Amino acid sequence: MTETPTPRTEAPDRPDTGSPVAGPIKRAYLMPMRWVRRTVLVLLGLLAGPVAVLVGGDVLGSDWRTASREPANIAPDPLTTKEAVVHVYAARTFTWRGAFGVHTWISVKPTAASTYTIYEVIGWRGYGGHSVLTVHNGIPDRYWFGRRPALLAELRGDGVDDIIRRIDVAARRYPYQQGYKAYPGPNSNTFTAWVARHVPELRLDLPPTAIGKDYLGDSLVSEVPSGTGYQFNVKGLFGVLAAVEEGLEVNLVGLTFGIDPLNLAIKLPGIGRLGLIPQVAKSD
């Protein structure tokens, strides 16, 4: 008796994972996904600080028309202080922008002067083609629409009158008087950094929240505002900085991370400078 052979049942076709073509296809798919994940993580890291400031702080404020513009009583009274004084201030900007950055300005008082002169750039003054640079006499440490200012640098006494004259010259030569961009610059912080680069005696270390401080126009390399190092930057958006005073900073899309070994501090977007040593540059 002859046995009938049992027909073989072949397994259904399956992808050949061992194919020399499958590996490159898989890698070509996964590589963009890795970059997407990394980009998302970087963006989350950049925005974590500003979000924390928004959630934990009072940066939204009230109506700018009723916001405080009172003196903070940081600057010495010019009527009782004869010596020359230079102060540099920073205060959180108004509305949600305050979660990201500050507005900076310079106040000076020559020897025996009875009032302060304030140098600053204000964006809305550019409407109608006017210069955004303003030089005026007034309160040196006024609240910036409800935001209390912090003192960044102070010079007093002998030799400061000459520094004040050089601040005036540098301020009036500011090259972006007809242009203003809150982000990434040129803005008020670009102006303060410009003056500081021309008056290195200020030894000004602008905070990481001073968005626009790294805007170099068409230049790519410059001395840092403190005059103690150099920086490379592209239009205020991407760059690195290394200096004795500022430490090491990395600028990504206009937001700054950094470390300051000299003053035992770290610098974070939105949050600003976190350090063990209070930092105000003062005259010797």
C-alpha cells in the first residue's frame, strides 16, 4: 500500500529583518526621530525657567498706566551726596515678557550735581521714526512699571567724572538709535552692553535675562561687556562667551545658560543668576 505524502504547509511570508536593506531604512527612520526628541528636550529646557517665573512670580502685573513708577531709594540722594555716582540697573519687563527678560539702564551724577541723568533705550519712542535713545534728568532708580530695579554696578568717587563723560560719548554714538527689536535685539540691553564695552571700568556683568546683550549687529566676535573676555555670537541668537567676570555662557535662540566660577553662580534662562556671592560691580 502506497502512502500518500502529506502536503507541506509553508509559513506565510515575513519581513526579512536580516535583509541588508532593512537596516539602513530603519536607521534612516530613527535618526530624524532622535533629533526631534533632542530638539523638544532642548526647547523644554530653555522654557522651563520662564514658565517657572510665570507660575511662581507676579510678572503679568496690572495696567501699565497705573503701575508704580516710584523711586526704589537705592541711589544716594544727590542733594546730600557730593561725589560722582554711576549706577546700572535692571528690572523685569512689563507683562509676560518679564518671564524672559529685563530692561536695563544707566544713571549718572557728576560731582556736585543736584540731579541724575538717565541713559536708556525705550522701544516705543521709536514710533514715528524717532530715536529710541533717551537721555534725560530724573529719578535714577525708578520702578519699571511696577518692577523693582536691581543694582548691577556702582562707581563712586575720584575719577568717576571722567567715566561719566565717556559714558555720555558712547551712549550718543550708539549705532541702533533708529532701530529696535525686543527679541533678539537691538534693544535696551544691547544699548547698555554697547556702552559697557566702551567703558570697561564698569566691569558690567549683565544678567542672563538681559536678552539682547549679546546682539553684535553684523559682527561675530567682540569683547564682552565687562571687558574681561571675548564672545562669538550670531545676531544675538547663537553664541558662546568666556570671560573672567561673566564666566562661561552659551546662547541658544537668545536665551542664556552659564556658569560663573569666580562668583560661584549658575545662570539660567528666565530665572537669572543663582549664586552664593552677591554681585554688584563697585569701584575700588
